[in-house]
Amino acid sequence: MLRPKLLVIDTNVCVDYLLGTQPYCHDILSLFEKCARENISLLYAPTTLKDVFYIIPRQLRRMDANNDVAHDQSAREQIAWACVETITGIATAIPQALPECNLAWMLRHRHGDFEDNLIVAAAETCDADYVVTYDKTLIEHFAPVCITPEQASDLLD
């Protein structure tokens, strides 16, 4: 595999990092730290921000229910905004417009998830080396372009 210069971070990696999901969070943090040291650019698709803003409050509500804690909706929204800000602070947005939509559409026979295809298409149009994801089906359908955070981290060692 090629030593990366540009890595697109999939939504699931961002969410696991932001929520501190174990055991993934440690591997993601390690990758992010290596990228910072090695001056490797982390990228994200703009749709990831929308998904982070939507997913984080819902996950927090589930976590609250499991732990008999009650944060109000306003607090969860503030956390969601902070999470969006965190992603924009560690990674750079890549273009996602009509050309990426058209490419995502063309990929539908290879992988049936349009949203995933948008991320792969955006990675393609910006010449990213890899898409970093925990989505096993995406990795299977787009190997070797899609890799796990652990695989990406190994490429930097």
C-alpha cells in the first residue's frame, strides 16, 4: 500500500472519535496524532458534518437513557455544534457537488449506499490516497481504497 498524503475520514470514524467509542477511539486518536506529526492532510466530506450534527445528540440521548442521566436538548445541541467545530479544526472539507453526485450514482452497482458513494466520489475527485472507515462493506466493495484507521496508522509507521 501507498504511504498516504491525503486521507478522507468517513463519518463513522468521526462519530466514534467524538463519542470516545471504545476500542476504536484510541486507534483513531493515534492516527490523527501521526497525521499531525507527519503533516498528512485529513479530509472530510461536507455531508459528514450534517451527519455528525444529527447523530451525536441522538447517541447522547441513548447514552443518557442507559445511564439514568438527563441532559436537555439544548445541551445536546451545543455538544453537536462543538463536535462540528472539532471536525473542522482537525480536517479540511473536500468538494461535494454535482460531479461527486454523478460519480456516486455511477458507483451504485458496485456499492448500494449513495451516501458512502458520495464520500468515495469526493475522495476520488480530490485525489485522496485512502478513505478511512470502519464500514466493512465499504471496505470490501472499495478495497484497497477504503481502509481502517489501524491500517492507515500502520502505513505511517
